[in-house]
Amino acid sequence: MTTAPLLRTLLTEDAPPFVVLRRGDAPVLDVLVGDVLDVDRLADIPLDGATVLALVPFRQVRERGFVAHDDGAPLRCLVVRDREQVPLADALALLPPEPVAIDPVGFDVPDEAYGAQVRAVIDDEIGRGEGANFVIRRDFVARTDAAPGTAVLSWLRALVEREQGAYWTFALRTPGLAAAGATPERHVSVSGGVARMNPISGTFRHGADAPTGAELLAFLADAKESDELFMVVDEEMKMMSAVCPDGGRILGPYLKQMSRLTHTEYVLEGRTDLDVREVLRLTMFAPTVTGSPMGNACTVIARHETTPRGYYSGVLALFEPDAVGGYALDAPILIRTAYLDDAGRVTVPVGATLVRHSSAAGEVAETHAKAAGVLTAIGAVPRPTAGPAPVLADEPGVAAALASRNDRLATFWLRPQAAEPEPGLAGRTALVVDAEDQFTTMLAHQLRHLGLDARVVPWDAVPDDPDADLLVLGPGPGDARRLDDPRVARLHALLAARLRTGLPLLAVCLSHQVLALQAGLPVAPLESPRQGVRLEVDVLGEPAAIGFYNTFAARVAPGTTRTPLLDLEVGADPATGVVHALRGRAVASVQGHLESVLSADGLPTLRRLTCHLLP
């Protein structure tokens, strides 16, 4: 009997469309062959009993109303009609033995220009309150005369043999598009009603010599690297709260060790009964490759990236029938991938996560490190001469250093509790206004935990006189002073109208600044943005550890206890006068995010303020 007959058919250039993949460190390769169908929307992916592998481009994010350069990259489905599993050793014996020859060109955006982009995003976007972090990409470009099918299968072999730690290692070929990659990151999966996401951030770059445990411990102690990870966990918990009634819980952190670098990661999980295509739509796309808040990140990407992303930061989504008549979903992020078109152009897109304390040189180096594994495998850069790396997770002190990161996080999200409704809150209603930051989904989940019937409504769909016991005006990007921004102007109008009624109102972050302005306080940029920062502050008489995501703040003169207008109680830093909270008879506000995973005291503080508003 011929070994791997289906895989053998892929070794010629008249092969049918295919995907060959290895999941994790599985001892087999999955070979999938089928028919190509391009569809317009995720809901159009045909789940009619067959296995389907969907190639989802970044431009699909427009389904969520977000901005993206449109390059026409199709939402491409491979409807599987034949498949086989091949033992790894047998597969390697069949695949092309060496990567095909390529001619490296280099990065399309040179190092100096990319460094200038880094500085511009930090100064002009993060520095103006547009968000906490953003991922800006550039592409390594090369050329080859090799046939696409042969090329990607040769790259697959090299990646399987030389890369480690990948979630999926794969090669695919469809009309006009071939690709091979070793992606480290699951975006989202659903199996047995359990949804999982896998935020990875923080990059420990291996040097010319094998990395050591001491070097890794220094990396784990770096506040920039831990802040990056916490910010993307917050952003993906927003998504989990949108698709999982229980909001999800956080597992980890863990290490993801690869050949040229090591990442830190968490796993998020929760139960969902949504159609798997809807789960994918609501989670487009990972903040680890876009930024936060998600909607504004897409706008910032469109401003600073002059070319479309194609499939970079999209997903490769496998839909497989399950045992109960539905579908399971497994969708890794399309990163660490080489693309080859019919003209012989090879591109390897890569991006760095930019935060408030990023440096241009550091982020330039990060893009080189992230691309290195794939570039080495395809022969675009020399193989490293360093000896094999130790298993870094086993090095002394590493497990303790990882575990200590959770000391800063909210136990509510680490170990979600059963609902604890307050007697006075059970059955009351809350309308949460989303000002283009999905922290509102987490906030609504916490309000439900306290017993309220909470729902989230976009800022432009809120009626003038909301019929809810509690109106919650949520956070969002931007400057509360910009009344020429329709979103900000609407928040001002909703807040003023609610104050006139005397009905209960809670304002968070951007909306807290709107209340401060209407109470006669000045709002101005902070000396340094507080994006993804955990601070110990006094919230109207009680100390609390709260996560902050703000570039602007209201201020008072030290010692000020009441606002000049509205006569609100002021909670402020005694040294700087930065206002953390305001409170009146039926109104309260907080600058920090009580719902953030960084807010160890977030839920008790929310309980206290909500009970004040709904006595």
C-alpha cells in the first residue's frame, strides 16, 4: 500500500488546492484537499456538514464597522473533500528536502523609517489618548523563481524541523496564493461549548548565544513587557465577555519558547452557545496584532500603514463537524507566515506592539526577531550559530516569577465567583453606553454579577431619555474637550440630560472627564500617559488598587474637596490634584477602569458606588 497517497499528489504543480498542517507538537501532519469557495461574510462560510478551512483577511474586520485598507483579499474557503493524516517521519521523507532558493530584498520600510513611525504613534496617538497600544507592521520582501507549491512545502519542512513552540505549522496553496508559516498564537477556539483565546505578548529575544535563565528573569521583571501582556489580556477579556455569558476566566501565565525568541502568554476560557462563525466575528481581530481599543486601533493602523495588510493579523480558521451536530472552531492568528504570489514575490509581514514606554530601537529589533524564525527557515537570513537553548520554563526562579504576575490582577477574573447579588440591586436595570471601547462588556458582566440586568448600547443608539434604573456612561478613546467630535458631544449631551433628571448616573474614564468638565474642573493631558497602569489610589475615602488607561485627567488644587459646579465630592491625589473620582447625590464617576483585570479592588469599589447610586 502506498504511504501518504494524498500528500504525494501535492508534490506536483497540477496539485489541487491544499492545506497541510501540524497542530502543536503532534506526531502527524494533517493533509486537507478540497474545492475553493470565496464568500463575502463570515456568516456565509458554508457549514453544511463538511470540514472547512477559511483564510480570513484583515479587511474582514469591516464586518464589525472598523476601518481597513481594502486590497480585495478574498475570504477564501477550502471545502474539504479528502483528507489524511501522515506520520511526521513519513511526511518529512516525502517533502522537498531543502528550502527553495530565494533572493532577499529586505524590509519595505527601512529601520530608520520604521523607528520614525514608532515615535509618531507614541507621540501622536498614545500621547493624545487614542489608545493604550498599537501594532504597526512592515514586510520583509524577497523573490523566488520556484513553483509556489514546491516552495511552500519546502518551507513547511524547514519550519517543522527548525522551529519550535508553534501552535500551528502549515503550508497552503490556492489559486493565486500560497503560504507557509509557524504561528505561535491561537486566536480563538470553540470545542464542546468552551471558547478559548490565547493572548501572547512580551518578547524575549534570544541573542547570538543560547539564552539563559538569568536573562529571562531580567525580561520577566521588565515593566514594559508585563504591561504589554496585561493590556492585551484586558482587550481579549472584553471579547470573551461579549461571547461568553460568564465572562471567562484567566489561566496562566505561561512561556511560549520558540527558536529565536520567547513570549509570555495567558489562556482565557469561558462557555458560549453562539454559532462559531459569530464567535469569530465578535473577536476580529486579536489585539496582539492590532492594538486597543480595537476600533480605534484599526483607525490608527489605517493612518500609519500605507498599504493593506492582506492576510497578516487575520486568521486561518478550521471548522470541523462535532459529535453533537454542530461545529468546532480552531483559528490561529496569521503571523510568522511567508506569502508567495504567482509573480514570485515573497512577503513576511511582522509588527511590534507599541506602548507608552516603547523605544524606536527596541521595536525595530523586535520586528527583526519576530521575523527571524520564518526568514531562517525559508533561507532569507543565515541560520544562527548559537547552541541549543535550555527549556527556559524549567530554569530556577522562572515559575515563581511568572506566578507573581498574578499578584497584581483581579481575583474576579482569575477565579470568577458565583453571582453575589446585592439585595438592593437584584432586578434593577442598567444601561451601559459604549463609547467605542469594549471595556463596557466587562463592566456589564460585573454589574450582572452584582444582580443588575445590564445591557450595552452603542453611544449613537442611546435614546435621549434612557429607561434604566442606572445609566452608565462608559470609557472610550479621545479628548473629552473635543465637542467637535460627535461621539464626545453625544456623551456631553447624555450626561447633562441625565443630571437634569436627577436619576442615577455612573461615569467611567472618558465619561468621568466629561462630568469633571461639566462640574467646572479643567481637563488636560498628563505629563506621561497612564495606559495600562495599576495604581493604588484613594477612591472617595477607601484605598483601592485600580487599573488606569488614560492620557488626560481632571485636576484640582490640592486640598479641594468640592467641585465649583454641581457641588460634587472630589477624590483626588493629594500631591498632584489629579482627580480619581467624583460623587454626588445620584451621580458618581471614576477615572480608572474598575472592570480591568488590573483592578484588584475593582469589583468591591463598583459594588460600593453602585449601592450609593441605587440605595
